[in-house]
Amino acid sequence: MSSTSTYEIPVGDLTFDVLISGPDDGIPLVALHGFPESAASWGKVTPLLTAAGYRVIAPNQRGYSAGARPEGVDAYKIEHLVADVVGLLDALGLSDAHLVGHDWGSAVAWQVVGRHPNRIRSLTAISVPHPTAFGWALREDEDQKQRSSYIGLLRQEGKAEEVLSEDNFRRLRAMFDGQIDPEFADEHIRVLSGEGALTGALNWYRAMTRDFGDIDRTTVPTTYVWSTGDTALGRAGAERCGEFVDAPYEFVVLDGGSHWIPEERAEELAETILARAGS
């Protein structure tokens, strides 16, 4: 099993904490975490990928890394989140890589592929479908509107931080609903309890605009993974995802899985990632 090392990697004016695992000459694969998680969410998946010859690069993203917490909501607009990923590839001397994202990491990954398809070999998107499909569901599907109602709280500056951090981050822990191992939950909370981290992470929601789904159709080989037990993402948007992919595409449904697929269904997810990246 390959060991994991943490590196501080400068990207522009920011510095990202990045977990890198696997052989130095391995096939590069960038893994983007979601909210309220951290790069540690890939802890169970990574060994399965490195054993197959991949070099897994998992950053704590903007707001989550101590050296990458700029002030102001505008600093967390999607174009900056995308630029961070491309900048990380540049910093590591990589012309391209496979890309995997979960939750918010999936939303960013779709945008990276839409804006910089020449930098991405393949995409495995987990939980969040193509932004155009998700945007449609948010507007038109009553079930998705209900599932996403929590976003209103997260966009409230100050109030969300107060509610989520009180009583030792009890409500954040409750979001995991006992479905991930405690050590993963503890690491996610450790990262988000850093000075300014929770505000940075919440600013992703606050920086969302109505044009969030206005991106090009996806033109790289893509697999989208969705679980039937996901309480945040409904079936309507998931089933429309493939309509916006002009490349080889697979829709993988995990029966009964929760939203926390990387931690809960690591073996199945790793097999899915390897099938896409190796195709």
C-alpha cells in the first residue's frame, strides 16, 4: 500500500494542503472533496487507486486549506474554484489528469471539464449531476427543491457559522448521520474548525449565482455516480445528467447508499473510477 504525504503547494497567491499518494510516475488523478468534508474523504478510495498505478492528488480546497482562505464572498465564485484546480495541475507540472469529484467537488469538476476539457482525461462525478441538470431540478422539481432547502441557512452570513459550530459542531456531525467512520468525521471537523475555515467553506454557497449551470456541454468521457439513499440529491436531476454529455457516458446507481459515497462505498466507487479512467 502506498503511503500518503501532505504537501503545501502554492497556487497563485494561495497555498493548498494537498494529500498525494501513489507512485511518482503513476497516472495522475485529482480528487475533489465536498462539504462539509476534507481531502480525508478519499482515505478509503485512495489505496485502491494507487494499487492500480494511479497517483492520487487530493487537495483541501479553497477555504479548507489554512493558506487558501481569502476574505470576501466573491473570492469563492466558481471561476476561482476552477482556477485553483487548473493552477494545481500547473504547479505539479501536469498537462492533464483524470478528475474525480464528490458533492461540491463534483460541481467544481463539471465546471473544470466544461471550461478546460483539454486538461482532463476523464471525469467521475459523484452525487451532484451536470450543473445544467441540477439547475433545472432546483427550478422545476419539487422534490429537489425540498432536498435543497437547507441551502438557505448556509447562505446566511454569521447565522450559519453560529448554528453549525455550536456545541462542538454538533449539527455538522449530525449531517454525517453516523454513516461514515468517526475518524473521517473527526478530521473533517478538525479542518472546518480552523480559523476562518467554516466561513470559507460556506462562502461557496454564498457565491452561487443563477448562471451557475451555464456551462458548456461535457466533452470528455464521463461516469456519474448517484445513490438512491442520497437525501440531498434527487432522482430527477440525476436522470437528466447524461443529456449534457457529448462523450462516452455511464450512469451508475448505488442502491441504498447514502450521500457519503467515498467513505461508505469505497470499493464500489474505486471500481467505477478505475473502469472510467482505464477506458
